[in-house]
Amino acid sequence: MINQAKEKAIEVLEHCAKPTGFYASGLPGGYEATWARDSMICSLGASLVGKRFQSPFKESIELLSKNQSDLGQIPNAVGSYNTDRKSDVTFNSIDSSLWYLIGHQVYAKGYKNQSLLKKYKKNIEKALLWLQYQDPNEDKLLAQQPTMDWEDAFPHKYGHVINTQALYYGSLKMYGKTKEAEHIKKVVNGEIEKYLALYDPTLGYYLPWNWKNHDGDREQEEWFDTLGNLLAIVTGLATPEIANSILQYIAKEEINKPFPCKAIWPPMKPGDKEWHSYFEKCDAREPFAYLNGGVWPFIGGFYVASLVKAKRYAKAKQELERLAGANRTGKTMKWEFNEWLHGKSGKPGENSAPYQAWSAGAYLFAAECVSRKSIPYFS
């Protein structure tokens, strides 16, 4: 099923590839726009199947570059996918700039082509400068407001967020800023300035976020952010010891079941201290649905990659097979590559969009990690 899933993933990406770049979803009525994170995540895998997707990858970078803000922020999305929005260009996202920076390096390495790095050198410098200013604490870590990354409706996190620090670390390494990257690694892992650490050795994983410390009472939460912890492994932010601890926690709590992987653990419910009233407005209002413990196959791709990073090759191949099973699941047909599945039943969510670019691209990326026994681009 692994090879069949690769063929089907390529078919999905062919539907998502448009003249202006990769749409987040390849079917009418889905996410008909180019998202920075979605297009760059799907390109991790799309760039590993020859040159067939070089053009939409290139056009995605071009589109994002041309719509960069005057201050240097990369758009969250470009496209008229939602008539309620006042503009075809939306911002208010910190990880879009980070994925844009990573995307440039992936394009250059994947196609052995430096043209976009040269053409958009000033845009890259502006994006890096904009990110530098997202540091109100002057501690060299990025800080953000709530719902400013891929979890844009749920849960509520702010300040120093593990997902963001992992991407920032990976970006800085890719651009040769080794000193800055290693400082972040030492801080986040608690080797220096322990009061800023995100890794909690008692829990055995990274906190999803933390912020100010009020005489020993720190603003923070302790639920498990799956993508953030996996990105820490893939980018190398996590030490081998921390990586193994995270993977053991995922196995112990069965976060990789019914398919890899649930977005958070444990799911939240009204009355929990982490609950906010606006959660009732989205699909996450129900445990095991959407971002609230639902299964997101694109996260499963980073789970497989993390297992490869930890040299758990047999387990990685096993989980790749299960990830293929997740992508094979559908509401109206097989091989829908859905956005998310229910965290208990494993069935596609009622409002889950099929033919998701990042579900397909992350699968191809994971398959190549298993095949190579190494992580492309993040070595």
C-alpha cells in the first residue's frame, strides 16, 4: 500500500497545482487559495518526485514574495477563497514567514537551483528582519499572539510557542546562522536561562507554550502539541534524548492511533482551565474533532520523519503503512487524503476537506525519509 499511496499522493498534488501555485485543496469548494504553510509543507514532498511540480512550487514562492508586507511579513494566504474576507491577501500569522524561508531552501536544494534565492534575496532579508522584531522580551526567541500559527482557531497559546521555535531554529540553521540557532536550542532545552525553557523533563516533552513568570507562577499550559514536538525532532532542535522521550510519550498515550497523529493530547472540553468560549464556534468544540485531538495526516508525515531521525527505521515503515491507510480513508471514495479524521473512529470529519496538498506532500516526504533512512533538507 505504501507505493500505491505515493501514486495517489501525486494525483492529489496534480489537482492542487494551479498556475499561481499550490492550492491547499485540489477540489472545488475546498481551500482554493495558496497558503504559505500548506504550499511549503506540500512542497517538501513534491520536490522529491522529480521536476513535475517544480513550476507550482516556484509560483507559490513567487506569489508569496510579491505579496509580502512593507514590514516584511509573508502572507498567511493569497486568494479569494472566502467571500467574507475583505482582501485576497491575509496576514496575522507568524509561521507563514518561517515556512517561506524554509521553502526557499527546499527549492534550491531539491532542484539544485539558486535562482529564487538570488531573485528574492531582499525579500528573504526582510522576512528575517520582521521575525527578529517578534521578540518583545529581547531573549532571541520568537513571541506571538494567540491563534497566529497553523492552529488558527484552537487552542489558545501565546508567547513562546514550541512550533514556532522549532521552525525558527530550522530556518536559522538553513541560512547559516548557526550561533543564533544554537542559542535557541540551549534556551528551549533548558541548558541555559532555564526560566525560559520549553522542555519539561518531568513531562518528557516540550510545553506547547509559555510566557511571563509571576513570582513562580508562570503563564503556560501542559497539553501535548504534537506538531511542535515533532518539528523539534525533525529540525534537530530536540537532542536525541529528548526526541526519544517524546516518541515514547506518543507511543504510551497512543497519540498515533487510530492513525498518525492526533493534533493535541489530551482533548479539551468545556470546564477545563484551557477552555475559551470562542472554541464553541469551530469544530474543535467536540473532543477528538478537528484540532481538538483529531487526526491530521500531514502531522503523521512528520511523525514518520521523526522516527527515521531517531533511527527507528522498522517502526517508521510500519507507521508509514498506517499513514497510507489514513490517506486511503474517504467519505465518498478511496484515497481522499483528507484534512483531518476523527481521533477515535478514524473517519473523515464532517467538515474535513479532501484532496489536501499538505496531506499528500507530507506523505511523499515521509516515504522518502523511510526510503533514504535520513531526513531530506533538515540534515
